[in-house]
Amino acid sequence: MYNSKSGATVKLSGEDAVILGEYLIGAKRQVDPDLFDIDLFRYLAASGFIVDASVDELLDIRERYWKARGETPVVLTITTTMNCNLGCYYCYEERIEKKLEFKDADSIIQKLETLFSQSNKKSLHVDWYGGEPLLNIEFMESASLLIQEFCQKKGINYHSSIISNGTLWPQQIESFLKRHKIRQVQISFDGLKENHNARRRYRKEFLSGENNSYDLTFSLVEKLLDFVTVDIRFNIDWRNKDDIFPFLDIISERGWFDKMYPAIFQPARLSAYSERSAFMSKKQLSIKDFDLIREKISKKLAGIGKIEESEVPDGFPFPKTFVCAALATDSFVVGADQLIYRCGLQVGETNRATQSLQTDSNHHFSDNGFWDTFDPTISSSCSKCSFLPVCFGGCPKKHLEGDQSALDEQSEYWKNNLAQKVVTYFGLETLSKVPLTKELQFREGY
């Protein structure tokens, strides 16, 4: 048995299993403690399988959710530019030449000054983002050092990460990483060399010579792994799914999972991440097909390398004690358009901005109310869902946009995978997948 609110598990057999199973399958009812061994009864009560009738479990989850919103560390995402030298067909960002300028760094510092003066937090994580962030490396070099100087004066711990296509890095990689205190890099691949280069083509104004981003990116990762953790994001759709396992063979043979900083493999299902990429809804893999691929990847990398899933980063569906940066009280995203957003996937969608770096901006902001008040525990569907403690309603952006199809996919993921992940975590196997029914997801009377 698994309890999504506490994360506790227990394996029973014999008479206790039969009795407890009968209790759990039906609607809620009073439990007779005399039916169980006293130590077992106490464990079931301590683990949340049996609760006092006066306990409001939904209220407990709500308090956990709002505590997470307030305690999640400060994350500042800086979009140095909206421009990119590559033209990926599925890109959800508008490829325009807007970029942050040196004067914008002072405005960012002022915002951080206000934020930390109102907070007792003592750490800051900066995520360098784009477009391709290194297309505006001049701003990054300047702003990074200013922010680090600010943090040093305030006694704030500083570190950063970067999401990059891997084609514009400076030659002195180690010094670049140290200078900007980068401890994590995300690099994407779209398949083996042929598929990758066809899908990640240089845009005409950036093309000089051969169109070969694959070799450049591959070579960069081999160097990075000596100094920093690299998340290898492999973007998957119908046309490149057959490249995954040959790619894993290649990087395994090259020792990417045995380096000083072992690579982390992140299979990613290409989908409609943003309103701008709604066209992807007709091209994306189904959740079922993607789950089958992900399951095969997990088996292939078992004991060899680490695979990370955004939904279950630790492999086990622990109850959530954190939220994404978009919901964190003290986190924000700076767009290259000098507007401030809550979600990085909305950068450039000016109607979704919540503030401006410029105090004299006359831009109309409309989404603040949503981000400040979003609470899945009061949602008509999420509040009744058995998966609520492990997903906190899923992606809030999908709720904001009213994307019911995406919300249904999130629900489908947990229905298809929750039981299996619990079983797999303990090294057990089932003869087939164990999907949960809608009746088990939404328990009447609870």
C-alpha cells in the first residue's frame, strides 16, 4: 500500500491484508482497532493510512502547499536575448532581436535589493536563459559579476545554471564556469547527427560554412562533464524516436555516465509548451507512447546512468514539498523585452507579463492575480484527486491558459504510472502495467 499524502508504504499479507483491503476499497468508514495487531494499527495511524475522523487532510495539504510557495529558494531567470542562431521547428519563442542591455543589470539589482530586504532568505540561484543566452554574452558577463557582487555584500549564497544549445561557448570553458559560478548546464539533442542537424539548423543569418551543430554540441558536452553537471535533454517526437537508443549507446561508450560529473539523461516529449507552439499538439507523441519509450530508457540505463523525469525527479512519488519557480513567492523571470514574468515559458508573450523592469512602464498587466492566488487545493477537480499531494495540480501555466487537454494529460500520466513507480522503486516487478481507474483517482466521500 502507498499513501500519497505521507509517502509511506507498507506491504501486508495474510489476514491483515484481507481485512485492511476490504476497508480501503469501499467508502470511508470507522475502523475497529481490535481487528489489528496493536503495533500494526499504530503504524497505519502514524503513516496516514488510518486517520482520526476530525482530521482535515485537504487542509493539511493546503498548508503544505502554501508553505512550499513561501520557502522555495529564490530563483531568478534572466533571458539575455530572445534571439537564437538555430531555428528548431518546434520552438515556442518568437525569434526577435530584443536583448537586455547593460543598464538593465542595475534595474535587476534594484529588484533583488527590494526582494531580499523583505525576505529572510540567504541564497540566490540565477538561471541564464534565452533564445540562446550566449548570443548576448556581453550582458551575461557584466550582469553576472554585478549580481555576484551584490550577493557577496549581502551575505547571500550565489550559484547559477544555464540552458544553451551548445554552439556558442567560449574556448576557456573552465574559467567561464568558475567566473559565473555555473554548477549545472542543460544541453539539448534532437537525435543522432543527421536528425539533429536537420532539426536544429543554423538560421540563414548565422550560417557560416557547414550546417553541423551536432559535432560542436557533442564536443562541448565532453569537455563540460569534467567540470559541471550536464543535463542531456533529448527532445523526442515521432520522427526521431528511433535515434534514442543508438545515442545512448554512443554516449555510454564515450563514458558520459562515468565522468567526474556524470551526465543526467532527460527524455523530453516535444509538445505544445506555449500558446505559440499550439501546432505541436498534432505532432507530439501520445502520453502512452512516450511512457513506453521512457520505461525502456530506464531499463537500459539501470545501473549505468541516471535518468531524470520532471514529474518524479527522485524516481519515487514522494509528496511534494516544493513548487516550480513560477509559484515561488520570491522568484521571477526577466524577459529580454524588459518585462517580468512568472513563468519562463511565457517570456515574450507580453500579455502574460506581470511587471516591468522600468518603473515608468505603461504596460497593462493582467495575470498577477492568478499567480498570487493559484491554489489547486480549492480547485473543483484537484481538491478531490488522490494524486494532489504528489503533483500540486501539475503545471499552473496550463491552468492559467485553460488548457484542459494538457491538464488531462497530466492526470493520465499519474493514472498510468503512479502504482508502477511505487512498485519499481522497491525493486519489484509486475506482469503488466497497473493503471489506476478514475474511481480510484477521485474517491467518493473522501
